[in-house]
Amino acid sequence: MTTFHIPDMSCGHCKATVEKTIHALDPAAQIAFDMAARRISVESSTDAAHVQAALAEAGYPVAST
């Protein structure tokens, strides 16, 4: 499982976009959201770098922790 910090994720619309973006890469991906901390944990067969790039392209760049 990989954890990403997404500082721009702040609402339900953001969550839906992040979820849609990851599921476009891997429909079977498991995603756990911590909206207060603006973090997601992703279990996916897709490489973490590809997930990170897709999130950035969708407007939700991952911050380094």
C-alpha cells in the first residue's frame, strides 16, 4: 500500500475526481481516504509513479512528505 499526500484535496468533489483517476488506471484499486489529513492510501497493481503522474494530470499533484 502506498500513501500519497494531496494538499489540494479538500472536498467530496476532489475525492470523487481522485477516485475516478485512480480507478481509470486500475479498476480494482483499493483507496482509503483521510480527508482531514489530505492523504490517501492506495493498494493497486499500478506503479506508484504512474498513479502520482495521473493525479497530477487530473489537477491533484502529490506533495512530497
